[in-house]
Amino acid sequence: MDYLPYNELTKQEKKLVLEAEKAMKNSYNPYSFFYVGAAVLTGKGKIFSAANMANGSSSVNLCAERAVIATANSAGHRDIRAMAIIAKSGKNHYDDIITPCGVCRQFLFEIERITGKELQIICVDPKKKSVLKATISELLPLPHTRSH
């Protein structure tokens, strides 16, 4: 797990962040005004993006991370290698790096099980100054697994 300045990202990582940022504009959250965008990069170099979608019944909110995985999967792409996440708050001037929630971490762990490869997560603050790069295994060291 590494914290680094945004300018140290590769060109491809910056493109992934840009796509997440574009997706964030489609976020729907009139309740907490917390807007999240996510983008994934597949093994074939294809990028998919999605935003969070809130609901009056908060237990059915859909996080951007799960939405983008479902979008890529629906298009036949499960070989996901990296994900970028960016968020902002319309009310509270939220400036921190956000990381996936616990539910999303467990969901993203399944991608590692599918691909057999580490999933790189790139979390960026809304002003694109700071970055946290980690694998999903670092963010979720003890995932729930089915017994066989």
C-alpha cells in the first residue's frame, strides 16, 4: 500500500482516474450529497466507468465500485486488473481520499478469485493531489470465503 502524489501515476492510471471523474458527474445522491465515480481497466485494455446511485432507503444504495464491476461483467469483461475511485461532497467540501466500503471490498475480492491476479485499487482525492494505491488484499486482508 502506497501513498503518493497524483503526478507519479502512470499515463494509463491517470486515464483511469479521468474516466472515474467523468463518471462521477452522473452520480445520484440527493440525500448525503456524496458523489463517487469508479473506472476499471480490463486485461485487454478496455475501460468501463460508473457512478454511485443513492436511494431513499439507504440499504439499497449502489456504490460506484459495484456498479462498474456489474457494467464490465454485463459486457463480458471479468478480467479486471485495476480500479480508480474518486469522490466529492457537494455540501461538506470533502477533500479526503476515499476507499471502498466493506461491502465493496468483499465484492472486489471476488474479482481476484475470478482472475487469479491482484486487483490494483487507485483511490484519489477530489483535487487530484494525493493517491492511495493498494491491492484489494491489502484493503481486505481477511475476506469472507465459502467453505468447500
